[in-house]
Amino acid sequence: MAGIDGSIITNPKVWEASGHVSSFIDYFVINKKTKEKMKMDKHELEKIKNNKDFEINGEFNPMFTTNVGPTLADSTKVYLRPETAQLIFADFKDAWENARLKLPGGIAQVGKAFRNEISPREFIFRCREFEQMEIEYFIEKGMKCPYIDEIKGVEMQIYNEEMQKSNQIPKKMKVLDALKKGIIKTDWHAYWMALEYTWFISLGANPDKFRARQHTSEERSHYASDTWDLEYEFPMGWRELQGFANRSDYDLSQHQKFSAKNLTIQNEEGKKVLPHVVCEPSLGVERAFLVFMLDAYELDKKRENVVLHLDPKLAPYKAAIFPLVSKGEMFEFSREIFKDLKEEFNIFFDKSGSIGRRYARQDEIGTPYCITVDEESIKEKTITIRNRDSTKQIKVKISQVKDTLRKLINDETPFEEAGKLVKTRVKEK
């Protein structure tokens, strides 16, 4: 796998080659009752074509345009990229050869994309400017997935085209069983969907709120032979979280045609081949952020404050340090521990308010561990670590704090076994 950082302002021929200029079309729709303005895909128009409450005001291309040149009369119309994927195809040959990649292999990019949304809404779910993470995974046509055994045992809700059109509900099944039954067509699609799903679950997302939904033939993009979405049940309903398109050799063929450049590469036998994109995992960063925030948020009635149960790997601060006294030897001692830990971790230092109130402040921002420095810390060279989720506390030698914190963050040791459990009379708030 290699990464690139493609340009945001792009030559219009890139988007002519990709089909975005001719086929990236949405419809401008107005709800006459609520006056709400919205965009719809072509397949969505079927739902409202006989509804007099909706007015279809024509089609539009959601790509942003701008001009490159000293004056408007002497300028060229260009586009802000509506996705990060096409720059991977435009820069494919250079990236592949410089990274010395071999099939199967991928090129990834994280960066801004822009779409002219008529009505941005649902917080940060639908924006005009957003962050994308995309992988184009290349294989030689017909190449089997050598990593398929890695997803043994992975189960998820499957919702294919047939289930949708016959008004069935999604079925929970093993991804490999869905592959064997032909519900998922390729082993690569099964592998990447299961891999991305388990990534979310490993970081604390709720597995019951996910499903894999296949695009119907009416909604499938012009470039895709098959597409699945990893969907999440947001408060506003089921929405796309991540897309997985089988783009075959469409994009490289188009760019080869429009640029008149040879984009073939050599396979292991030395034969020239034009790779296929068997799967394109495409994820919106903001949507992933929403998933983790929604599943982590809890209003704890016992503590009477919000607790953000973020996985320690995702938490902005890995730990917070609280000196029991905000001046003198204890304060200076806690500052030394803070300086040592911040060399490796992002650490918060808080000296104000009661310990209970300081705990509450860190609970609300998801800090998984709070370290208290008291008189025993100076005498015995120990500190107390409090667990955000259970509120249990352990005593650890100062010389072992950094190693203990590292193991806790990486889930290498249970909290109760990371130190000596201690009882506390501290009121949480």
C-alpha cells in the first residue's frame, strides 16, 4: 500500500475522463409544503414522481468550478475535486512505479473533497467541504484474494438487492457464507467489507447498528460493476458510512484513452496488464467521527455527568494528571510526571477544583485514565490511576507509570491487573 496527496484544483480533462462531467448528475427538488430544497439521485425520483408536494427543478452537476488564469477572459474553467479517488488514477503510473508496488496492491489518499450541496444538513453528515479516506485496490483480472482466511467468523447484517426489492429484512450471517452463496460476488469485496467493519467494532462501535447493503441496479454508479455500502443506523435513520465499489478497469481505461498515455504495468510473469480496481473502500472522516461519538456518549445518571466512552486509542487525551495540592512540593512532583509522560502521550494537566469535579471534566471529553498525585506519591513513589468507565482505581509505582499506561491504551493488560486495586472515598462529582 502506498499513499499520495493529489491536487485539489484539477484539470477538467480528469473529470471528463472519469465521467463526472457527463454522468455526475443530481436533481434539484423542492418540497412545496415545507419549502425545503434538496438534491436527489435519478433513482430516488421514482419515489416522488406522482407526489404533487414535490417540484423537480431540473438537473445539475454538484462539482464546484473555478477559473485558473490572470483574467476571466483569459482563464480556463477547472474543478475542485468531488472525490479523492480520481487523483489516484491520474497519478497511478508515477505512484505505482516510485513505490515499487506489485499486484495485488493499493494506493490510498486522505484529503478534502468538495460538492455543491443544495442544502447542507444533519450536522456534519452532509457538507459542501469534507474529508475523505479512499483506497483504490488493484489486482490483475481474476486474481483471488490471498487474505480471505483473515475474516473467518466475521458476522454482520447483509442486505442485498434481492432482499430490498422483495421487502425482506437484512439477514445476519457470516461474511464468508454470504460469499459462498453468491450474495457477495467477489472474495475481495467480502474481505474489504469485513475488514472495515471489524475496524469500527475494534474501536468501540456498536455492531448492532451496522449493515452491508448492496446498491440496486438503478442506483449503481456509472463506473461500478457492483457496489456495497457499509451503513450505520444514525439518529436520522440508516445512512451510508463507507462505500465499496468494484470499478473494474473503467477508470484506468478512461484515463489511458483521454491522456493517450500507456497505463499498463508488468505482472509477476512480465506480461503487460491494465489493473482492475476490485474494491474501493471510500470513507468520510466526519461520518466515522459521528459513529464513534454517538456510540461513546452516555449521560451517567449515577455520576450526574456525561461520560464519553471513547476507545483509549481514539481519546484526544490518554490521561490527565491531578495534583491533590496546587502548589509546593506535590505540585512540582506532579509536573515532573507530566513532563515525562507527555514525551510519549498526549496528557492533560489540571490543578483546579475538587478531584471529583476534575474527574467529571475528563469523563466528558473521553480521557480514559486519570492520575492522582498525593502525599503517598512523594513518600512511596506511587500514583493512583482511575479508570473512566468503571471508576475503579489502582496504585502503580511511578517508575512503571509510562509502561503501564502504554499497555492499558493498547489493551495489552486488564485494568484490574495493571496495579494494586485500592478503595476510594472520593465522590465522583
